[in-house]
Amino acid sequence: MSNPEKRIKKIFPFGTHIYREPSRPLEEIIRDMRIMKKLGFNTVKIQESWCINERREGEINLEKIEILIEEAEKLDLYVYFGVTMEQAPAWLWRKYPDCRLVYSTGEKHEDPTQYLLPADGKPGPCWDHPGAREAGKRFIAEVARRLGRYDNILVWNIWQEIGFWPMRQIPGSLGFCYCPHTLASFREWLKEKYGDLDTLNRVWRTGFGDWEEVEPPRTFPMVPSYIDWRYFMDDVYLSRVLQWKAEAFKLNDPKHRPVFCHVASPSIGSGAEWRWAAQADVFGSSCYPAWRPFHEWDYGSPNAGESAPRELSILYEVEWISMIYDYVRCAIAPPRECWAAELQGGPISTSLHLGRVPEPEDIRRWVLTALSAGIQGLSFWNHRSEIFWSEAYGFGLLDSIGDSSLRAEEAGRIGERINCYADLFCKRNVSQPEIAVLINEDLWHFSQASGNNAASHLSFTIRGIYRMLWENGLWTDFVEINEASLNDLSRYRVLILPFPLALDENVFKTLCEYVSSGGVLISEACPGRYDKYGFARPGELISEAKEVFSAEHLSLQLCHEPTRPPKWTPIERSYGEIRPPTYLSGTGRFSEHGVLASLYVEKYRVHGAEPILLCDGDVAGLTNKFGMGRAFLIGTFIGHAYAAFRDKRTESFLLSLLKSVGVMQRKIGELTCRERIGENGKAVFLFNMSPKTVVEKIDVSHFSNVEDLLGEKIELSSGRVTIKVNPFEVKCLILEK
């Protein structure tokens, strides 16, 4: 084995997945590892499968994996190693027939196949079953002991793409898990949360006489118990699974390597990622930019028979990458790291639907965008095109045959250049934004239960707000309000409260304190219309909102969209339900602006607030000085207007509002600019998401050395660098003191 010093050498992990079952022949993989090393990669990902490696209980065979790890060590390659515990062996199901996950209808999830497709064996066994959990712990412990002797293992991945998916589509089912073990665990958690049954009955408005009678909803989600049940399954159950897997590695790895887990993609609007990230040393997300960058409601989203517009596709790919890794990075508390756990390497392939082959400029754009959002490691999926059925011929940096490709060469080149500045890019050092979008897990679960696409509306308005800000160089963090202290919130000049229909009093009191102490709050319509458990409030706003906004609710009405067919508007049940397409007109200091109303128009009766938007002569937007800060209330959902219609008046209104409270765009001429700050310099990312070439001059007089990250020639004169950025290109300058 190599010198232990190698294990702690400072690198930016830059790798690619090379092995999972069913796999290519071992000799081909070994040959491909040599190719990847030659191309410039420093890490390979190896994924084991529990059902393959422990076919009979207690007989663990890791021979193939050990051969690959040893070959990687000879090549001076690090290993990013993942276990696939949800792909459980057949003997486990036979030994513990009651370890199957149970749907709310009482049916057991039954899937005896042993393939990694479609979802790495998910949902797997119920890990509340003590026998299944102990068997899983024993397997991980043995893997850690046996493979832990290798110095080149960099990190252990305990769960790749966390979640319960895929579920069977059972009519009326509310998902997992209703087995006796999980229900007992849920009751214990409720006892800890509420203390006694009387308190639970008061909050839920139920009449249980014994703890054993308490159950989550089974057919109808719009009840208070659903909020606690979904939090328990998404945030508590899944976090506990991550916790015991992590502990099994940490207790048995002799070299105590970090533990890693990642999501397929963050659920925008959900706060579960904050709880999951807390269970590992490294947290990340997969990202396949060309796998449908359009939401179905997005402006320009193609219909069947239409071609996807190229320029919008590129823009949305870049914005999606940036939002994914901003979201994940914000869920991670220091000193934990953020990785691009899987990044698309080749064409998307879903059975007979084969995507376009990425060009070198795609790879460059994707990697640099992820890097700008703060990633500290990256692994492509996959090194060579897939061999198995539904993903066959897809995802590879290399095609099914051949020793190279233009995209693989470009990826390797980028990886080598990033590692010239490993000290800079291995650190959490994205420049601090002035704006944060608030995330609320209880609101997410309320929206999931509410129907009428409520969860999609929550995600979509966040997407639109982020898009407006991103395209104007206004970088944005995400803050889970239930995890944040007043001190945490005070790091931001502005907080944006999206789709805030259900709010807890304690959450809003924290926001009031933030405003009172000098912060700026921008709320979309209907703040606290419901409490967190779905009960209506007198006056149709949370009581504290009346004080901080100095206004009361007047009326609320759905509104039609400006285009046909509609994207989200329901069919009117009778006349007068839905108002025509509506612009809210600016007034006072915002008289030159307007906002396209989306989904709802809420009007207000003001008491001391300053009107800023009007509808039919009534106030539909306002601002109020509260304590040392300021609160804005906008009577619609502004993210929809931009994401769905790219409404420029709405964009201009938001930019003007932010400018009025001192938040300025980060741009250099026509280029948006983002930075990662190091001890002795910084990386400056320059985005040109327009169809024309942009040339700008940048003052670098305070720096002793200026380089293009990818080694391109730059023009430097009199302390200014002239930079040319081609259409839809991302560049990165390294400025050293």
C-alpha cells in the first residue's frame, strides 16, 4: 500500500464513476481507469451492491472491488466508495418477511429483483425493522474494516440519491411506512415532541384515549397529523437511517475517512436536505443539466412535436446547476463539504429516448457553473456509456468503444486546471450574498397535502425568484427558517418569503424580530393564511403580519393567466370565480413599474403602510417601516410571472425594490460576476448568457498575478485585463495577491 501521506494530500476530488453491477468486464474497467488517469482525473467512484457482495448471510465477497481499489492505488487514483444498502440480498427478505415497507393501504412493497436500475434498489427494506437494520450495520462494519486498510479511499458514500422512490402508484395511498415498527417509532417521537396525549389531541384536534390508538392519516392528507407524519418520515426516519450507516463506517474504518451522502436533486421548497446534510461530513447532489431543464410551466417549455429552444435550454441548464448547488451548499453547516456527487458526462438515455451528446463547451459551462456555486469535489456519471437496458448508451464521458472523446478530454483538462488551485476550491468560500430565500419544511408538507399543485406552486415561485435574481447578478442563499437563529438571519440584508400560505407563529415572530432589528422582509401573498396544521386564521393573515405590515387582508381572488392554454389555472366552476389577466400597477416611488399577477391577487386595507401596488384602485402591495427595518408585502406570486412568462415589468419592479433598500447587482458591464474568496486571492466567474460576444475591462491593479483558470491567453495592460466572453460562455479568472 502507498504512503499514508498520500491520503491527506490536498486535492480537489475530480473523478468519474467506473463500477457498479451489472458491470463491464473487470479487465475493461482496469483499462479504462488508466485512460481516465491519463486524461487528468484523480478520483474514481466505485459502487458496491449489498445483494451481490453478501449473497449468503455472513459470506461477504469484496474481491472484485479490492482488485479495482488496488489498481486505482497503483495509478495514484483516489476512490470515492459507495454502498448500496437498499439493494438488499434475497436472504434478508426470506429471513425477515416483515421488514418490507408498508403502504398506507396496508399493502407491502414487493420487489425481489436485484438490479441497480431503476433506483439503486430503493426504497429497500424498512430500516425500523431491528433485524434488517442490524444486518445492514454488520455488512457496513465488515466493508469498513476490510476496505479501510486502503489509503486511497477518500470518502464513504452511505446513500446515493436519498429517498423512498420509486413507489407503486396505489390509488389512495399516502406512501410509507405503516409497518408496526415505524408506527411505534412515530408514537415515541410524538411523545417526545408533545409530552402527553392531551397536548397532542389539542394540537391535532383529535380525541385519542391511548397512545396505541394514535396513527398517521391513511387516505386523506389534509389533516394536522399529516404535517407531523411527513416530517417524521422525511426528516426523522431518513436522517436516522443516514445516522446509523454513518456510525457503522466511523466505528469501523481504521483511518476514519469522511462519510458522504447525496440527493438526486434537492426538492426546491423542502427543508429535509438540512436534516440529511447534518448526518454526514460531505453532502451533495446529482445533476444532469440536459435532463429536462424545463419545468412544464416554464416560459419556452416545448410541447410534444416542438424542438426545445437552444438558447433558453442553455440558460435554464446553467441556472438549474447554480440553484441546485446553492441550495445544497446552504443546507450544509461548516465545516462539512459540498460536492457535485454525479454530474452528467454523456447523453441522457431513458430506454429508447436518447439525448444529445454534450459538446466540450457544455462540459466546460456545467463544471464552471457548479464550481461558482461552491462545490468542493466533483464526480461525473459515467466514465463510459452505460451497458444496461433503460440507460444503455447513455451518460458516459467515453462512448461504448474508443479511448477518448472531445468531452472526456475537456473534462480531464478542466480537472487538472482546477487542481492547480486546489487550496482555493477545496474551501467553503462563496462570497456572502445579501439576499436569502426562506425555506420552511412545514410549509412544504402543507403544500404537498393541499392538492391543486400547491407544492409545485411553492417550488415554481422560488425558481422564478431565483431566476430573476441570478440573471441580474444578485446572488442568493437559501435559509431553512426552522434551523435559523436571529443571528443567522441577520447575515442578510433581505429575506424573501415565498408562497407563505401556512406559517407557525414562532416562525413569523422570528421574522418580525429580524425586521425590527434592521432587516428587510419581502413577502409574497397570503402570509400565514393558515396555521402550520391547516387551520384558517381570523382575518386571513397571521396576527403578527398585521403589525409588521401595518395592514389587514381585504380580499383574495384567483386570476387568469395572460396566455392560452393555461399552465396552472383551474377551470372556473361558476362565473366570477377567476378575474381576468391582471397587472398590478405601481404607485408612489414604484409608479413606473408593474407586476403581472399570478395565481392570486390579494388586496389589503392599510393602516400606516405605504401603498406600492394597486389593483382596481385597491392596495395590492405595500411597504411598512417596522422598528429599524422594513417589510414589503406583494399581493401575488412574483416568481411565477418571470418563470412562466419572463415578464420584464415584474423583473424591473423587483430590481427597483431591491435597489431601494441598498442591494445592488454584481455585474461587470454586461457580465454577471460571482466570486470565491481565498486567503491570497479569489476566483472570479464571469457569465455571458446572451447571444452576443461581450468584451469588458476589469481592474486587477490590486493583484500581482492574473490567470484564466483554463489557461487561455488574457490581455493585461495598466492594471486592467480585457476579457472576451463568447455567447453562452462562462469564464473564470484567478486573481492572486
